[in-house]
Amino acid sequence: MTAIIDRPEQKSPERGGGGSGLMAAIRNVLDRPLTSYHLVLGATGLLMVLGLLMVLSASSVLSLRTNGNSYTIFYRQLIWVGVGLPMAYVASRMTPRHFRMLAYVALLGSTFLLVLTYVPGLGKNVNGNTNWLSFGGPLQIQPSEFAKLALVMWCADLYARKQKLLTQWKHLLIPMAPVCGLVIALIVGQRDLGTSLVLMAIMIGLIWVVGAPTRLFVTAIVVVGAIAAYFVTTAAHRMARLTNFMNPFADPTDVGWQAYHGLYALSTGGWWGVGIGNSRQKWGNLPEAHTDFIFAVIGEELGLIGSLTVLALFLTLAYAGIRIATRSTEPFIRYCAAGITVWIMAQTLVNLGAVIGLLPIVGIPLPLLSYGGSALLPTLIAVGMLLSFAKAEPGAQAALKEHRRPLLGWMSSRRTPGPSGRENTRER
């Protein structure tokens, strides 16, 4: 009798209001061991599908003009996705020990490729930046994109090894600061300020994650800001972009052309957009419509709703990365997951800020959405690493086994021998 009386009282909080019941359901979902895994997988998958769709739309006119086929650029991106997905899968199956073994190899390899861009005949100039490495024909890569992942892995391994010494400022900065400074200097020498800013953001983010004193953290921000200001003020084209950023409508026919047409594309999208494939700005008015300014085409064709959906997916990916970093007890996983999250979000913020007019245009792609294999491959590998780290969360392995058990049971039941001794395939 007591149990019967108590039962409604236990449920009364949920009946008292739909909001509390909804919040309890959300908390229940977020508390599951595989939540981070599913969030990373779902957000990345949706961004990639949307990216392929928008690359096809944004590049169709340019592709037809330059190659005689509206699908050429899209096919190339599809090939990069086909190469990147298996690499992400392999990364998701690896352990932190494997990543730590590869950290120094990745750093040395990416640094060597950066040095090769300075070799005449190998380094290729694109849009004023000599940051591409050409191997002849259509095969060319941008080593600075791979340097982002390499630095995250190396710094995470370094800090994990020096875990007990991180209370001393010299161990926070040495040898991290000189090594990162060398890589950033090589990229600045290529005149690629956008990628350099992302790498500086990774440095500052990791310094904060490992628990640097506030004074050291603020000093790092001031130094990075001073370096960025120096390189902006010493280059005429960067200074022009900075002054145009203050008022992109002051010179819409010259320096402000790209910013002006990007904002125009966003403004004409309205709530629901003009429809997929119906962008007007991609017909030659908007430079880099399928790369750096693909978000402008998204805003034009999918409207404010589509733009907010993209933002929500990136915020979901950021939440999952932070969740993985905070729930892990292993230092390398914590630092590496945080570094990957800072890298992807910093690049996203710089790209979106430039498109919507809140930041100067520095020419970096939008992760998982913009065209380009050099940017896509390391990002997909990083996502695979996040999936691997998510499986190391408390209770995740047990939950994965529970998920596999029904599948294995179903597969075994399909092969149960029938009365005649043959396998019972249960055909209907």
C-alpha cells in the first residue's frame, strides 16, 4: 500500500510542469556515456553533407566556365571526401598511445613540407600567398593545414609528459613557444596571415587549458596581438583590408568588392533563402564563393534558418569537444581534444566573422564546408581523433559493447541451422 501511495509522489515533479520534464530528459540524454561520440559523428556528418551540396551549388558556374563541366569541382571535393573518410575511420580506431607515437613524426613532416614551399619550382603562389606545394599537374597541397593538426598533437604530448612540471612558467613555454614560433614564422613567410592567426589561437588556447597563470595568459595574448598588428600594418594589401573592414561600402568596386557582395548575398537570403542552386552572387560577383565565402552562398540560398543551422552544428561540435576534454582523466586526451576544438572553432569564427563583416578578410576556409582537400583531410583526421577520445570516456566502452550485443545476437540468429541442417536465413 505504501508503494502504491509513494509512486504518484515520485512522478509529481514531472507532472508539475512540462519544462522540468523536458530538462530532465535533456539531462538524461547528455549524461549518457556515448553522447559525445554521437554528437561529434552527427554534427560532422551533417556539415559534410551540407558542404558537398553547397560546394556543388557555389562552384557550378565557375566550374562550367573554367572546365566546361558544372560538376568538375564537386567531383574533386567528392574524391577528397572519399579519401578523408577512411582516414577518419582509422583515426577513430587508434588509441592515444598511437597518436603520441605519431606526434613528432607529424610535426617534423609538416615542418619539412613548409620548408619545401620556399624551394623554387615547388612552392606555388596562389592569391599572393606562396603557401602551396606543387608536385606537378593537379596534385598540390597546402602544408600549413596539416601543420595545425601536427602542432596540436605535439603540444598535447609535450604537456602530457610535463604534467607535473606545468606549475612552472618555463615548462609551459619551453620548448612549446620556440617550436610553435618557428612553424608560425614559416607560415608568415608565405604571407599567410590567416593560418598564422589560427595557430596563434591554438597556442593561447592550450596555454589556458593547461592552467597558465592569468598574467602569463594575458601576456601571451598581448604578444600575439602585437605580432599580428605588425604584420598587418607592414603590408599594404592587409592594411587596405583592415580599413575596408571598418566600412565595406566605402569602396565596393575595388577593395570592398568581396565583402560588399558577401553581405549582399546574406541580405537577399531572407528567412528561407532563394533556394538551393538559385544564388545570384555565384555568377561571378562573389570571389571564392565555393571556398572562403561559402557561408555567404549558404545564407543566400538557405536563408537565416540555414545559416543558424550551420552555427548550431558548429556549436554542437564545440560542445562535444569540450565535453570530451573535461570528462577525460588522461592528460593527453584532455589537451588534444581541447586543442582540436580551439583550432576548428577559431578557424570557424575567423571565417564567419569575415563573411558577416565583423572581422577583416584573411582568406581561410570554413571547416568541413569549404572546398579544398588540404583543409578537409586534417580536419577529418582530427574528427576521427575526437571519436577515438569519446570512446575513452567513462562508461563508453561498456555502452559500445551493449550496442554491439543485440547486433551480434541478430546476426547469429540469422545463421541458426534449420531442421535440414542448413543455415536458417529466415527468408520471407
